[in-house]
Amino acid sequence: MFRELYYTFVEFLRTFGALQLFFLRLLSHSPYIIVRRFGLVVHQVHNAGALSLVIIMVCGLFVGGVLGLQGYSNLSKFNAEDAVGAVAALGLIKELGPVITALLFSGRAGTALASEIGLMKATDQLSAMEMMAISPMQRVLVPRFLGGVISMPLLAAVFTVVGLFGAHLVGVTLLGVDAGAFWAQMQNAVEPGDVYEGIIKSTVFGVVASLLAVWEGYNAIPTAEGVGRATTRTVVITAISILILDFMITAISI
Amino acid sequence: MQQTRAVEFGTGLFVLLGLAALFFLTTQTTGNNAFSSGETYEVQAYFENVGSLKNRAPVSMSGVTIGRVTAVEFDPVSLEARVTFVIEQKYDQIPDDTDAAILTSGLLGSQYIGLQAGGSETYLEDGSEIDLPFTQSAIVLENLISKYLFSAGGEDDDE
């Protein structure tokens, strides 16, 4: 039994190390792709970002709206309904914006990346590229990775702003909080550091979510079942990593 | 070709929207640019104890915010806290014997500087100082409690 545990541990370390090396390889190829083949990256920004916009905006609207509702119903116990803007803004900017966007991003774009790359591998397209002396790393993996990294902070920002308008819609338009107090309290409470914290978080989450999606797809077992499993693992591992990282970044920045 | 153009258009729109959202977040949700535009003049006030007064705390007069705290330091010469704050230039007729007190907004709110106008004919100007008889320190809860406890104890001793 200890032997098995030991092998599991060694295997985990090996996978973890391989992931780091894979990340370094992606990074080392990135400058070349950015300078020479930016069109590929633009295409992936479209796939990962522009096509995720609808789900991000709809979810943002409702998350902001629910913050407005909850904030209002709890704050009105202390006669502090005006603070609903501050509560919603701090929650959205620091936590919900980056985290929920990352989870949605992993579900909407990460799975697409993983299954696409996995299927390319299963149908020997990656091998075919290598036969033609085209590096799949450069042609397939790096643009997808970079596309995700660029899209994620932008998506998180859109999510947060739409969420704020959702909170405004519920708090001010439906429940009758004063619009001036709503924004003034928000501007008093939110400091530039909070916004930077949100941007840093969403950037880190973008790197992690894209890296894991590309990695899982590239290492999928090249069968129908393997691709399916890779897709599932992408979501599960990304969700766990993001929530742990979120805790760590928050702990550092407080 | 047509499809590439559509992709490029969608991507451009998305990036533009994202950048606009970032711009909105950095400028509209934070209150850091409230006093960056107008002309201001700088005043220094010395306090025995500033409590938890922070940078960018409001300076208010009759409840209206007329300025911001820009620095809270310890002055090693006078052994007091030196608070530097700016007041908007349009409020340039504040008497120079004005009182400055560190107050708390609400029961658990943040601290701010409240100015109480004096009767002098000369006005505060850039580089003016408000010194100790005209400043009132922050009320520290622990000091209040200990004062109360010790005075109660003293009465007991007397009896």
C-alpha cells in the first residue's frame, strides 16, 4: 500500500513538473508568435473571448442583480441601504468578477480548447503537422494559450461592469436606493488598489485556465473516451486551482 | 476573406469593449480623481493623536467636503502628528484661527477632519499651519474607557 502511495506521489510530482516545463515552452514560443503570427492569436481571442461575451454578460447582469437584492435586504436592517453600491462593487471587483468569469471561461472556452486539441491529437492532425515540419506547439498550442490569456482580463472587466449595472438596476431602479448615494458610497469605498487586485487576479486566472486547458487537451489519451475525460478534467482542475489561487492572492494582498 | 473580416471585426469589438470596461472600472468606481482636477492649496495641522486618520480622508466644513488629507506623518521636532491636507482654491476665505478636529462619521465609520470656522480677519493660505490649541485629537476608545474606569476607581478610594 505504501508502495502504491509512493508511486502515486512520484507520478503526481512528475506530472506537475511536466506541466511547469510545458508552461515554460509555451512562454518561450510566445514572443515569436506575437511578433510574426499575430493573426493566429487574433483568431483565438475571437474564439475564447468574443464568443464568450454573451454568457459573461448575461451571468454578470444576474450576479450583480442578486448582489443588489441581497445587499439591500440585509443592509436595510441597519438602515444602510445606500451602501448597497459599495457592497456590490467591492464584491464584484475583488472576488466575484475574476472568479466567476474564470469558472465560466473554463466551462465555455477551456473545454472547447481541450476537446479541440484532444480531437486534433486523436485524429493524428498534430502528428501530420509534425510530418510537414510545422510545430504544433507554435501553430496550435501557443496561439490558443495566448488568446485565452488576453481574453480573460477583458472578460472579467466586462463581467464586473455589467454586474455593477445589474446592481444599479435592482438597487436603484427597482428598490429605490438614491442613485447619487449608490455611486458616491461606491466611490468612497473602492480604492484603486481594489481594482488592481481584481485585474491581477483575472490575469493570473487567465494564465492558469488557458494553460490547464491546453495542457489537458495536448495530453489527452487519443480516443473518444480520452478526449471526453480530458474535457472533464479541464473544468475540475481549473476550478480547484482557481479557487485555491484566489485564496492565496487575497491573503497576499490584504 | 469575408469570414476573416467578420472574425477580426468581432475580436476588435470585444477588445474595445473590454478596454472600455477596464477604463470604467479604474476611473468611475474609485473616488481617487475627485480632487485631482481643481486648484487646491495646502494646509498643515498638528495633532496630539490622529487615531486612525488615513490618506485621502475628507476634510469637511459644516458637513461639506472641501478637501482631502494628503499626508499623515510624525513630526520628530514637536513630537506631534503632522497632517497635511489640501483645500479647494474656491474656499479661500477660511479664517486662520479655524479649529480642526478629527471626527468619526457614524458609530464605526471612518475618520475625517472637521473644520470649525473662527473669527479672524486673515484667511488660511498655502502653507498655513493650524497649531495645537486649535486642534482636537481623535477620540480613542481605549483612552475613554480607561479614563472612566480610573475615575470610578478613584471615587471608590475616596469613600
